[in-house]
Amino acid sequence: MITLFVLSAALQAGTTPTAAPAPATAPSPTQEAAPKLRCKRQAETGSYVRATRICHTEKEWREIERGNSLEMDRFRDRTPINSARPLGS
């Protein structure tokens, strides 16, 4: 009944009825979703209150941690175990 009314109103106005918009579809599995950001607060040196918010993706955080780990390993390798012994001996 309602469809008939809409159709007759459209015909009287001289326009053709348009179809309802298609419902939004879910993204296909082949489309990759945008990576989520994970944020951390980093305290600023010399302040108890002030902090900076740093946001990266999970992949970027893993790379940062990997770089930090490598740097700490290099630092440990350069530091002599016995401080009385000179480095490289």
C-alpha cells in the first residue's frame, strides 16, 4: 500500500523512484585494516608531572625494542668486567 502511494506520488511529480541505498558491506578479507596505534607516556627528565605521549604501531614498537636491545648488548660488550683491566686487553 505504501509502495503504491510512493510510486503514484513519483509518477505525478514526473520523476522515477530510486532504489534504496545499498547497506554498507564489511571490508573483504583481502583488504587490510589500518594498523592500531599503541601509546605510552614517557616522563620528561627533571619533571615529576610533565610527560610526553608517544604513539606507534605494534610493529614499530617491536623495532624500537629490538634496537634498544641491540644497543644495550653493544654497550655491555664495550664495558670491561673488571674496571682495573683496560679495555681491549
